[in-house]
Amino acid sequence: MKRFLSFSLLVCFALSVHAANWWTNAEYNDWSWGNANNWGQSTVPDFSSAAVEINKSGWETRAQVSPEGDFECGSLLVGKNWGPSYLVVKGSLKAYDNVTAGNWGSDADGTIEVSQGGSFIAEKALFLGRSADTRGVLNVNSGTVEVNWSLYVPGDWSSSGGTAELNAYGGTVTADDIVIQDGGTVDVTGGTLQISGYKKSKFEQYIEDGLLTAYGGDPRGSISIVENGTYTVITASMLPEENVFNPLPADTKLLSSYTSPLTLYWQPGEFETHHDVYFGTDYEDVFAATPSSMDIYQGRFETPDSDPNLVYSYGPMSGLSLDEEYFWRVDSVNTDTSEVWKGDVWSFSTPESNLIDDFESYDEGSPVGDVWTGSPDPNSVIAENQQSIELKYNNGIAETSRVLPFSSLSFGEGEVITVSFFGELPMNAQLSTTLTDSSSNSATVHYSPSLADRANQWKGFDAKLSDFANEGVDITDVQTVTLGIDATGCGEGSIFLDDLQVYPKRCVGRYALGDFRGTDCIADLGDYSVIANDWGMTGQIVTASESEPAGLTARYKFNETEGEIVSDSSANQLDGEFKGTSMPAGAWNPESGREGGCLDLSAISSGWFQFPGEALVPERLSDPNAAGTDEVTVSLWVNGNTGARTSANNLMKFRNPSWAGGVFLPGPYQKEGNIVEFALNSDKLNWGWAGPEDWQGSWNHYAFVKNADLGEMFIYRNGEMMARQAYFPLTPIDVTNWELIPGWSGRIDDLRFYNRALSHEEILYLAKVSSVYQSVRSWADKNHDNSVDLTDLSNMFGCWIEEKLWPFED
């Protein structure tokens, strides 16, 4: 009996330690956090308190940390059930777990206020209005708030919650992130927000969406966002009443389109009689301009009434260019007193292109056939979940047309109409774009894709507007556009079309043949080093070596018939083991391998095989503390399934101990592009021109080679070098373990690792190919004539230290 009583007392004691300590406010006239009589457990919470609740259902509840107070708690909840709850922090309060203002109960309302230099720290997350039908508020008048995880306004990481406000009237709020969701607003008046990392663009979007404001949304208020390397710092300022304000386009605005003349708008200050308007493409020039700056000063305009509720304007302006940033300034002038109040310099940017259609707005209620004749089938593109249209052909011409949303394609100095396309195009097929103006003048530009363009990845078909104009089309008054494919004699198939838009003259890497690195349409010393490295290369016959390559560190034949171990047949015995779940039936296939048995990854829905990293870093077999190595070759046979489309394509994963790279093969007919990729210790090489025959329906041999010492990486398919990198230093190979995972659907056989960068001849031996004609794989062979020679050198000097924009001058 005594033992039973002792155990019962122990349980009760344990429960009392970990139960919530709730606010009773028994000392009704004393809101002090430090008064033990105000707490349900008659003790002031400390860091061991599992939960602290400031709430009284149906009553207004207040608690306060006095200026001299210094307290701690576990989790903290302000406002759980009906009735507003308030916590005022004037001293110091630190919560070691999550903090919530407004949670769970219907109409729960919680407010946290920090003032008089108080300090409030949330070691984890802070949620305002966490649940639906709740409200949470954080008012910072002075002092500091620190949130080590994210601050949600409202909701949490899995839901948008109720409604919430964060008001930075003063002091500083520092958080790893601030997430503003539907129903939430953040206002900065005299305070400062500090968010870890580089998040300027994110908070600019919050401004755009009206979720982040200054001075309660006063149009005279403006927000400054600065990235200082540690934090994204957000502050606000208020314009004097003499200045103009509320520009339209809004300051720093990126216009969605520029298809018609633009007018600038603003609201006046209190005392002016006129406005001086300045406009240009350079911030410093506009900032320093005076009425004598002839190219920038646009003139003085009378303002008969300085009512700040009025709106004044300048424009319309039709001479702007696409893909340009513009700056403007409006000074308030009182000609009666000769006073001038210099305005802020505002900016806006025109878009890179004028979009005709990105096919994102179509759905069952608004089908694509309502806009495009010929009724192409809408189809979801796997990559980035974007939509495109599918244009089907059957041994003839297939076309689809629409009326243009704007008629002047040359507006904003537009020079090119571009459409993205994807599909395995027959060798003799031609794409086409046709424009028809209001006078029924029509012209067509054809495009015959190259062999590289025919690969299963997104490409661009560019048609110069001048070619249509030369055929009599008025490109300032175009009514319809028609996209088509002539597949006469080519059988049945389809292509996908997306992102139809008009561009100005711009950098297009595939046309700047001398920019070998494809970065900026300018040739420089970096491009010279590429052509110097590969000078004299030409296509040639390569013959296989006659003997087994040396340097084998691991070999997996996959001849097992049961169990969860993959045996290494090399002398190193680096066996792999199945992890995560039990080995499914059917994964071992003893008869359908390239030679003998194989492993069928499509039979494995979860789990993975884990292998020792010494297969890639064999030096650690004798010295576990050895540094990384410089060379490795991975050789394997694969036979992919031809089943449903999938976006999963990760076959091998390297770790050290976290992610250190992998081998990626295409899944069955992925529409986002068929990418073969080899990534290892921050270095990456991919081949994006693969077709289905390169991985599915039959056995294909792949080899992946890295030589960090020489700065080279290679991808081989059936003995042919398909991709090469030899132009910049590589990092040493450092892998602690690697995994074979069922991210790719198909069979795998005879997987080998070598401690050397095998030669092309040795790769051919492993691929069981006697010889192959090897085309040039060089960045310098951008014209694809299969040699690196004087033509490529001439192309380089054609854009030497000078940006080469397309379309080029005739």
C-alpha cells in the first residue's frame, strides 16, 4: 500500500510539473507576470514550464512584464478562447518553445505588445492568428523582438490561419523569416525589421500585394529594403507635406507589358503652383538634373489646385524600349515664393518582352479553344507545373491561330516574335509563324530545326519582324498570329508550344557564335581560353582497347536471386545493403539482365541500397582518414521502362555525409526535357539531347568520368562521348557513402567503379563497341561544323569585347 501511494504521488508531481501554467489574474488590480498569485499553479513560470497560457474564456485578460522583470517560460500562448487577451512586455521575457497569439478557440484574440525598451525572445517560431477564426497582433513600440525561427502573419507552416497584424511602430524585430499569408498585414512606421539572408525580392512582392505597408498605408509613406549581407533590413520613411507623392507606376515597379503609350501619375504636395518633371535612364543624371538639363528636363506644368487628393500626370509617352529601367522625378514649385521642393527619384522597368500568350489562364471553364482556333489540346507540362498547348499532326500541316491582344508588335522597339517548342520533330518537318495585318496582308516565316534542336527539350523559334514587314505585313497593325508545323510525309505525332512573346534586340547565346561560354554575348579572355584549350579538334574514329581496364575498385553484377545484399565481386568486397524497408519480391531478376541477372528498380516503391564510399575513394580502404581523390569512372548498363511519364529520375545518390551529387537518367518520356546528369562534389555535367532510345526499351551503356586534377568531366552513351567539360577547375572527390535508389524506373546491370579516369578507348571496351565516330564536343564549336578552327576564331573576334545583340544589323 505504501508503494502504491508513493507511485501515485510521483505521478501527480510529474503531471504538475509538465501541465500548463495558466493566467488567473487573481490579483485583479495587479497584472504583474512576476506575481505568483496570478498563476494557476501559484508559481511564476520558468524555463521548465511546459506551456504558459494567457487567457480567460469570455473575459478580457491582461498580463504585463514590468520594466525590471526578467522571466522565462517554455511555450507561450496568448488568447486561446473567446475574449481578448493581452501581454505587455516592458522588461525581458524569453520563451524556449513556440509562441502563439490567437489560437484554437473560435474568435480567440491575442495581442503581444513590446514597449519601454522591452526584450521579447522566441527561441522557436512565433504564430499570429494561428488557427482559422482567430486574430493575433504583435505591436512593437520600442525595444527588441527576436524570433529564431519564422514569424507567421497569420497561420503556420501548414495553414494560413485567421487574421493577424505586425506593427513595427518602433524598436527592432529580428527573425529568420517573416511569412505574410492571406489575412495578414505588416506595417512599418518608426521601427525596423531584420530578416536573415537575402529576401529583398520576396518582401518587394509583399509590397506589390499590399501585405507590407508603411505608416498604416499612407501614400506618403515609403519602404526601404536593403540587403547588408547578414539581414534584409526593412525601414520606412514619410515624405514632407510639401512633396509630391504616390507615383504611378509605383516606385521600382516592373511593368507587366508595354504595348501602348505610358502616362506617369502622382499626387501633389500642399503649397506648389507648378511641377517640374524630369525623366531619363540614369539615376544619378535624374537626381542631379535641373531645368537646364535639356535631355532630362521635360518641362514645367501648372497645378491650379494643390489639393493632395487630386492626381496629376505627364504623358502619354510612346518612345520607351522594352527591357529598360527608367527614372523620373517631380519637383514641387511655388512660383509666387520661388520655393522648390525637390522630389524623390522614382523608377520603373519595362518588361523583357511583350507576352502574347503563356497558356496559363486556360482551364475547363475557359478552354484554350475559345481563343485558339484549331482547338489544340491543353496539356500540363511537368517542368514547373506550367501549361502549354499540344499541336497534333498526321502526315500533313497542323495549325492554330488567335487574335492578338495588341496590334503593334514593334511597340517598345520589338524586333522578334518567339515561340517555345518541345517535341521529337521528324527530320523533314518545318515549323512556321504567320502574321496577318488588318488589311489581310499575310506572311510566313519557316524554321527547319537542326539536329540539336530536334532533341526532347524546350527550344525557341525566333522570327524577325523585319522578315514579315519585307513581305508587306504592317507590323504596327497585326491582327492574327498562326503557329504551325508542316509534317507532310512525316507520319503522326505532336509538338508542344508555349510562351509566345515579342522581344526587342537582345542577347541570344545561340546566335552569338563567338561567345563560347554563352554568358553575355561578349567574347573575352575566358572565351579565348576555351578555343585555345580545344584548338585543332575535329571529328575522328575511336577504336576500343583490347583488354579489361585496370583500376577496378567495385563491381556489382546483380546476379542475386534473394536477400537484401548486393555483392561486390571485386577484391574489395564493398557490398551494399537494402535499407528503409524489406526487399520487395520481383526486384531480383535472374534472367533479364544484360548478361545474366539484373536489379529491377521499378519493383521497389520505397527503400534504397546503401554502399560504402570507398568505391569512389579507395584510398580510405587502407587509411580511413585519407583525403579525397582526383579520379573516378562509373560504368553501368540500364534498360528503362516505357511506362507512364514521371518526373523522378535520380538513379544514384552520393553523400558526404549529406548530399554530394548523383547520377540522373531520364524517366519515361519526360516532357520537361530528357536530361542525363552527373553531379559530384559541387561539379556537374549534363547532356540534354537524349531521346527515348537512349535509355528505354533496350540495354544502353553509360559511363561517367571525372578527373579533378585535369579539370575534366565526361558522359558517354554506348561508347560515344555525349558531353564534356574541360574549362574550369574541379573539386576533389570526397564521398563517405553512396546510394542506389528507385527514383529511376527500369533495370540496371554490371555497375562498376574505377579509381582512374578511363580513356575513350577503355570506355568503348566496356560498352562492347568496337569503334565509333566521335564528333567534336567543344564549347568553341558553336557553329556545329565538327571542328575547332579559324572559323570559330573569326566568330570570337566578331564579338570581341562588344555585346553582339540579335537580330544583327543587316
